[in-house]
Amino acid sequence: MSTIATEFNLADYYLFDRIQEGLGDRTAIRFGERSYTYATVAQKALKTANLLSKSGLNSGDRVYLVLPDMPPFAWAFFGALKAGGTVAMGNPLSKAADLIYVTNYIQARVVITTEGVADALRPLLNAHPCPPTLFVVPDASTMDDPERKIDTTECLATALDGLQANGVFPASYMDSPAIWLFTSGSTGRPKAAMHCHRDFYFNTERYAKATIGYQADDVCVSVPRLFFGYATGTNLMFPFAVGACAALFTEKPTAEKIAWAITYYSASVLTNVPTLMGRLLDADQQSPLDFSSLRFSLSAGEALPPALLDRWLARFDVPVYDGIGSAEMFHIYLTNRPGDIKPGSLGRPVEGYQLKILSADAEGPGAAEVDTGDPGVLWIKGDSVASGYWLDRDKSWTTFHGHWCRSGDLFRRDEDGYYWFCGRADQLLKVSGQWVSPLEIEHCLAEHPLVAEAAVIGVKVNDLMSTRAFIEIRTTASEDLADELKDFVRTNLAKYKYPREIVFVDELPRNDRGKVDKKALKND
């Protein structure tokens, strides 16, 4: 890995260096029938940087991008970084109240979003004593051309028209603030993990290039949306770092849409999640899918049941590099990889990261590790660690310990050095005096041929902890099936681990990261 310079900007590393390398004519983005070269994206990013500077953006000011997966996301993202701004990203499908909360929380100086979102936000923004500057792009659902101009003085495309693709911008340094990534907010409001420029460089070099092996001729498609750090990496930063192509679409990433995108774009890299793996397999049973263009698929965001992986490999023969990352570490630090896959495990540490498994009550990374094979809380050390949470010093102190980050995830390490996810430390349940892992029950249920997906939570019954399984099934619900599934768990796990109650659902609720929203299940 090359040495990073003290003066360093991610916009140069991911985008403008490709121009210096003579790759300006390569396709950087495909968006349906349209395509955009690196030179075009670079030109628009420079104009965006100019616009933001002229609008009063100062070094470190936050630019909040609330955009779907469309080309303007790229030039807004890199333009904000080039201008010295700090990028934060939000889900355009979120409620206006949630977006305003984040806007106020991060003290955004600029908001860039779509017409529909802007219309919902504008009354709330205008009520603020110092509202952020607003720039707007057309709604993806009402147009085919992402550069179509709209009749408003806030139109981003119109504002860029009269600007030059050049300028002198404030110097950025490897430790300057760059991007703030949000935690999932499973236990409350999402927190912003503050990252500097070097964090993304480190993980891109170690994970994307050295471990997974992104290539210049790759075409990348993603299930998670670009506002989620998992996909910002795999479907924008990582392909741009090697001169590859990001293939985008704005529609909901259903199995049908993902299958279309893989075929239409001849995708070689698929950023996936276990839920969509199952949906794609179900869709394939209705009409065979052709995934012959794929070199590999990534999986992260939630646990990948071994039974699901077996089904995927048997049908498509596309390797899945299952890994785990977090907002606190930017991206994946532990993964399976080409030529080194241990099904069911999350592989081995990415080179450059150091991992420890400590007892739940360990107060710092200097504590003794648990014995091999025993579960404990995973701690991570690596140069992509965030500096802390914005406006939350107390929580920062419990999570970040210098170079180390306490993940809150339970893992065990086997004798060969592979790591196995055991669930969240704060989600273990004590039922009938015995500790129960919801994840273990979920994986067991997933092996039943009639179960599409399951989520297990703890509920209080007569002041005693019990287990309730919410299950999507491939057949008609019945009491007999519920009893069959309970017996299935009793047969395959210790008898006390069976779910005491089973609730059949049409679809499990999900948060804006695509993970099953267990908080919503508990509130039902």
C-alpha cells in the first residue's frame, strides 16, 4: 500500500486521479440508457465544488446529500469533498421529520435533494433561524434525464451551467473531516460517526483492492442504496478507485429489478444482502435467472444463514464474500475472500486490521482475550476507525479507545483463525435460566424448506422472558405448521431454545439500511 500524503483529498483519490492517469474516456457511471465518462463526472464535480464555494461553504461545513442512486449523487459527493466540505448522506424515502432532525443535528450548511423531498423539507427549513442552502434535482420517478432542469432558482443543473470546471479550493489533509456515517439507530436516534479522509483510503487499499480485488473492467450493481456506507463504498468509491463502472438505478431494489440490472448492465460485481439472495432464489424458481456475468457477490449488513448460502452456490455458482463492517470502521474489516471461503463464518481479518475477542465486561482493549472457541465481544483496530460520535462524548468514550473500537458484536474464533458471528451482545436472551441467541434460532428456522426468513425477539410474558419468532413462509400459515417449526428447532438445537410463540407475517419490517427492524417488531 502506498504512503498517503499529508495533504490529501478523497475527491482526488477516487476521481481526479483517474483523469491524471488518462482514464477520462472510460465509462464511470451507467444509468439506464445513459452513460457518463470519468471526464464528464470530473467536470461536473468541479463545477459543483465551485458552486458550493461560491455559496459560502467553508472547510468542514456539512453537506447533506439526500438523493437516490442517480448520477448527480456522484458529482455532488465528490464536489462537496473537493470544496473541503464534510459529506453526510440520508435516505430520500425517510420522513421529513427524520431528515430535519439530521439536518439540525449535523448543522448542515447545504442540503442537496430531489424536488419531492425539497417540497416536504422547505417549510421546516424556512422555520429555522439560519436555514441551510438548498439545491434541488428532478425527482427520479418523473424523468429519464437526471440533468433535466426544473423551474426553480434552487435547480442544481441550472446553477452549474454558468460555472467553470476549475477553481482554487481549500487544502484538505488526511486528517481533515471528510464523511460522517450514521449508525443504524436500532437503540435510538442514529449517531454520526466522524471520519477523516485517510479512513476511506485505508479501507479501499486494504479491502477493496488487496483483499477482494476490484478490477478496472468491473461493472458494479448494488442492492443497498448509495446513502448507506456499505454501498457508498462498494458501488461508488471502490469502482472509481480502479477506473471501473458504477451501474445505477433509482427504483426499489426488488428481486426483479436486481435481476434486470445484472442482465442489462452485464454486471460483474453484485453488492447484496441475505434477504435479497433469498428473494432472487425464489424468483429464479418462477423464471430462471442468468447471472453468468457475475464474478462475485458481496454480502454484509445482516447474518448470512449457511443454508441460504448453500442454495445460492448450488444454483448460481457465484462466490459470495460474506463480511462485516460498521459505520464506526467505515467498511468491512473481516471477510471471506477469493480462494479463502469458510461457509458460515465471516472469514479472517482484512490485512491491516487487528481483532480481539474480549469478555463483555472488558473495560479496554488491554484485557485478556477469551479462550479460542468461546464467545465474546469483538474489538477492532485499524486506520479506518472514526474519531468519535458527533455531539456524544460519553458514547464515544464507551465505543472508541484510541485506535480500538468496541463493536458490540458477539463472535467466537475457531482454531484455524476464522471468526463466527454469534449475534449482538445486547440481544442475548435469558429464557428459563439459560442464555439463548436469537441468531442461532433464526439460522435453524431458515433451514426449514417452508421458511423464507425468520426474526426472533424476546418478549415478557407474566414478567418472564420468552421468545417470539416472526416468520415469512412459502406456504399457507396454520397452527400445525407453527407446531412443526417449533419441533424442528427442538430437534436441531437444545430443546430449551425453541421459540415459544410463532407469528406468521407477509413481510418482515426493515430499517433504511435494509436490516430487519427488530425495534418495530417489539413495538407491534
